[in-house]
Amino acid sequence: MKPIDVASNGLLKYNNEDGGDSFQYRLANIEQITYFELTVHNQDDEFIPSFSDYILLLQFIRHSTQEDKTHTILESILDYIKQMYLIISQIVFPPSY
């Protein structure tokens, strides 16, 4: 939230003074973001439908999770099992020429 501390039609400006990640919002168990919606409300929490002429900087950072590593390891194991199955099937059922 940012208080309106400028005159009407003035420039609202927010600087991340501390340089930290105090405005972070983390999403968990999300594979893909399908849409993003931004709404602007006044100090009385009333929706402002025709808010125009603004610049918004968004930063998306994708972090690896332990689940991603586990998934990668499981995919590798599955690949090894497929290769072993192929080798064993060639021994048990040799090709006939």
C-alpha cells in the first residue's frame, strides 16, 4: 500500500528504500502463471477502473526447489530403467535375422 501524498494528477512514486525484498510475494507449487491482474484502489478501498498513464516494474524470479531436484533425479532413474529393460529384452528375446 502506498498513501496518496501528492496533489491530484501528480506523480505517485514508490522507491524500495531499504533495497530489500519487503514486497516479495512467493508462489508455491506453481508450474506456470497463466494470467496476471493488477487493480488499483483508492484510500477507501474503492476500485479505480480507468487508472491510466503509469509505469510498473515487476520482477519475477524462479527459484529451484527441492521438488525440482527430486523430479530430475526420478527422471534420470526412469531413463536408466528404460535402458536396462532394452538391454535385457535384447538378451532374452534376441533378434532373429
